[in-house]
Amino acid sequence: MDRKDELKFIAKNAGADYLQVSGRTLDDRLEKITLSEQDENQIIREQGLKVTRDKGLSLLGFVGDVISTVLNWNDDVNQNLTEAKKMILLEQYFIKVDEQSKAVDMLSNFLKNPQGNTLFNKILRIIDDSPPDPELTGHLSTVLKKMIEEGNFEELFEQHRYALGQIERLTPQAITIIADYRNWPPIHLGASVSFGPKVTSDFYSEFTNAYSQLKGIGDVNKIKRIQHSVIEIQKLGLMEAYNAKDQQTFCQLTDVGKDLLLYIE
């Protein structure tokens, strides 16, 4: 398997599946590390493992080999996962653009620009700090496309960096809910606290139920994850609710949330 095919396999089987497969190589490497007869005799002479640990000497060769093997394997796996996640990001970016050749030139200009390069590396760090997640990578490829097409990297640098900071604080599912803002359903609140038309009490349960029903989601665990994301969005000040006529309440993004929407919609 050449390097490109290997990365495709990792990208397709990212996460636990790839780690399970790679784990076999770690097991193979560890099985080749054995205590020599001399090491075993030394342990016996020192009358047990407690003495060995206290002295920190007799197992140094054996444990050192184990530590080195584990760390080297982990470095290899992390490098492969990082490269695979970068490949997915760029692949999804090119899928979303209309003109491939133009997209290559624009990406090149983005990377050669100091501010653009900094933003690109910030996107890579967000991906690298998370387990392989196609949902997150999909959002970030959209962000990358918007930044590249917007141009004016120097002028918009702080704005772009702030948006990435907000994205970094959110789970992929929370980003997906924000990106779906145009389809948010109205909700019906029972007892609630408000200041004028603005609702000041929590409304995440009612929104979760309405949104889950809209999406045809009935699985309890999925609904719980949606509610967790809605709470996250509300607590970060990206979402608010307003009472309207006919006892309906409409949830909407705050100004900060609307600024973020420009990057992920």
C-alpha cells in the first residue's frame, strides 16, 4: 500500500477502527521485547519488584524498550491521523469549489500570505486537537473556502481569527445546529421569565423537542446529544429567544452567532 492509499484508508477508517488495526503492530512490537535471563536473575537477587522499583535500575533496559516502542508507535499513528485529517479537509474544500484550477491558485495565495497561512494553521490545529470527525472537517472546509474566497486576509485577519476561536469552543453537532439556523422551528413555552419580548429563562428543552421533531429524530440518546449542544450554544451567548403572537416563541442567533453563521452556512 503506497502512502496515498494508506492515508485514504486512514481517512475512511479514522478513529477507533484505525487505532484497532494499528494496535496489532504495537502488540507485535511489544511481543519482541523480552526480559533476558540476566535481567530475571537480577530481579530475583534484589528480592522482588518493590526493591526494583525503589532502585529504578534493574528493569531500566526492559522498561526503556517498552516505553520507546510505545512512544514511537504513538508518534507514527498520530502523524498518520494528522495527515489523513488534513487530506480530508483539503479534499472537501476542492469538492465545494466550482473551478478546480482557480481554487488551487486561490489556496496557494492564501497559504503564501502571512495572515492566511496563520489562519490555515489555526484550522489545522482545531482539527488536530479533535478525534477524526467528518462533521467537524466538513464545517472547517466550508470555513476555509469562505476565508479564501473573501480575500483581504490582512484586513479581515482579526475577524477570521475570532470566528475560529468561537468554532474551537463548540462541538461539531453544535456547529451543525447553528449552520441549520434557517430551519429552526418556533417553540411553545409554558411558564417562562421574560424581559419585554426577550425570554430570560432557559428554553433549551422546548427547542430540543421541537428541533428533534422537525428532523424526525426519536432516538433518546440522539435527543440528549442535541439538548447538550443547544445548552452549549445558549450558554455561549450565541442563541436567544423572543416571544411572539399566538403564544409562539422564536429562537434566533445573537449578533455574535450571526457573525459565526457567515463562515459555516
